[in-house]
Amino acid sequence: MVLKAFAMMDRDNSGKLTVDDIVSVFDVSMNPEFLEGRANKDQILSNFLNQFDGPRGNNDGCVTLDEFVDYYTDLSMSMPSDEYFVRMMESTWQVPEEENSQVV
């Protein structure tokens, strides 16, 4: 699921996610910092990407596949089951587990 989500967002097949890759899947319009004018769309998207770097990250505004996998490896340890993790990935990134199914 993690690899599918990354591949779906990596539109230019560069092996890294940038603001340009996620702008169409991450809506900042309801973000409090955006609504209050404290941050613009690109700043919010960059900050979002930097979250995937984790404590060892370089906060470069890009997320490599390794960083993405590491983030979700750490996150998956707190999930009650693999099924729960799959459902979370489906709802977060709109990527169905099965190719012929749709995410609701």
C-alpha cells in the first residue's frame, strides 16, 4: 500500500515527492494557517512533506521513497492490525488495495 501510494503521487517518476507532485491530492484550503493568512499554499505543502523526514530528516521539501517507507514503517507499529493500516492508507491517499475496487 505504501509503495502504491508513493507511485500514485510521484507523477514525474523522479523517485521523490515534491510540492508539484502532491498539490493535486493534498487540499490546504481548510488548514488554519492558510485560513488565517499565516502561511501560503506552498509553505503548507512543504511543511507537510517535511513531516515525512522524521527526526533524522533534512527538511528539504522532498520525500524520497525511503523516507516515505520509513515514515509508514514507524507509523504501522502503532496500528492495531494490518487491515486497519490498509484502510487508513486507502482513505488517506485514495489508493485501493485491490486494483478493481474503489475507495469509499
